[in-house]
Amino acid sequence: MKKALIVSPYLDHLGGGERYMLSVASVLETLGYQIFFGWDTLAEIANLSSMLGIELKSPQLDSSIKNLYNSHHPLSMFLATRPYDLVVYLSDGSLPLLGGKKNILHLQIPFHGVNGHSWSNRLKKKFLHGIIVNSNFTKQIVDQEYCINSTVIYPPVTPIHPGLKENIILSVGRFEPSLNTKHQDILIQAFRELSPDLPGWKLVLAGASASEEWVTKLRQSASGLLIEFSLNLSHQELAALYSQAKIYWHAAGFGVDESKNPELTEHFGISTVEAISAGCLPLVVPYGGQREIVTDSALHWTSIPELITKTRQLIENPVIPQLDITQFSPESFKQKLFNII
């Protein structure tokens, strides 16, 4: 049986990159690979798999890899990956020197200003057989930064069946106090202005959180409003919320100049695709990868007054937008991944 190594420095986090890498692992299992993770705790892999709803049959660990993430000796990673038929590596912006029979690099973030075309990177690229990215937005930036021609493989999104809809506005995103890229505070402000006109409607803010202090501040700002916080939900619990919500708000990229800080936008936007599949009407900031998902400008907003106005319009006249999300299907992901390996 062929052996595939999945390498990510962030397998103790619940985010888009981790979801992408576990999706890769799941597909590779169906293609007959024995999966190894460059990690030291199988329980953390199992927890990610459970939370994300991604089945992994019999993953194994190569704990020696984790100790090399911060190594200053590139030959160490090269030698450690030599036994593998396939290595799929999630980059932190640097390029590794990989020794697998076939090596695939995944760039999840639109890195820029990282000296991507250094002489050492030019050497390391010779050992890569493919570079994959999560959106055309990311591709545009990293191709220029690293002088590469990456392949866009959108993250796979399993459709969620719409349920009995309730008067719920939903927003899903990680609660991050440092960069605050999901801008839940902006959505709370918008709902405070909007809620007097929407009796019986509630805003649900869902997502993973490692900072109770930040969530406490958000709860305080939401005081007196019909706002619920749903933290660290399982995939099944999150799917139930999507199926019930009528409107989906997404604020990533709000107030950002994407030409200067592309990393602060939504690089793709899995939650937006999930919301659309569940029959939610989306309203998104049209920066980053969101433009590739929500192509109708009537569903875009860049200011709080615009979000409020368009939300009212959707509630009064809930026209179903014609948004094609078939290119984000698990089948498309599997086929494109198969083509590159």
C-alpha cells in the first residue's frame, strides 16, 4: 500500500486549512493510500475529524515530523519525508525541502512580501510536483509572490439540506481576538440598529473559540439584543443551524484594503457555500474569495447601512439568487486532486 504524509503545523486548531488537509487525507484514503499525519497526538486528529465531519478510517502518526517544523536544517525535513510515496504539505509561508516520491504544496493564505522568490525557494521548488491553492484570489497573489503557476482546487463542501426555516440571521466564523478577521463586533452593531424593525428575529453567531475573554466582550456588546452565541459546535450541530437560518451574514474583509492586506480578507469562504447549500440568502463583503462564491452584486455589502438596507430587502422580498456552487462539490475536489497526484 502506498504511503501518504499529511503535514500541517496547525493540527491543534480548527480552521479552514485543517479542514482542507483532512479532506485531502480522506480522499487519499479512498484512492488506496495509507495516511500518516506529521503530528504526535492521534486524539487531536480524531477530534478534528469528528468536529469537521470528515471520515478517516485508520490514520497513523509520524511524530518525528512535528519536531522539524521549526528546524533550521532543511535537509532534516527532506530526509524525514523520503519514505513516503506522496507528501502534502500546508505551508506557513515558507517553502519546505521535501523528499517524497511526489510532493504537493498547499498555500491556503495569500502570502505576500515574504521573499517568495529567494534563491533557496527556487531550489526547493524543483522538488515540488504541484502547488495547490484554495481560490483564484489566493492564486493571483501567491503566483506573483513565488513566481509559480499554482492550481486552484476549491475546498470540498458537502451540501446541507434546507430545513424548516426560522427567523434567524446566521454568521459562522472563528472568534479571533487578535486580528478579528470575522468582525462579529460589526455584525452585532448592525443587528442593534436593525433589530427594532425585526421583531421575532435573532442573530446567531457560531464558530470555534479559544478565547473566552473575547467572547465575553462580544456578549457584553450584545446585551439586550436577541443574539445567541453558539461556540465550538460539531459539524452536525452547525448543519442544523444552517438548515434553520433564513439569512447568512459574512463580514470577513470588512474595512480592509485587499491590495495591501489580502490576508485579512476571506481567502475562500467554506461557511458561505454551506449556507447557500442550506437555502440561506447570503450577504457578504465582496473581497477575497467571496466574489468567486457570491457573484451577484445585489448580495454584496461594504458598510453597515448597506448591510441593514439589503437585509431588509431580502426579508421583504426573499428572491432566491441563482448561485452555482457545484464547482465546490466533494466530487469536483476529488477529481481535481486525483488529476494532480
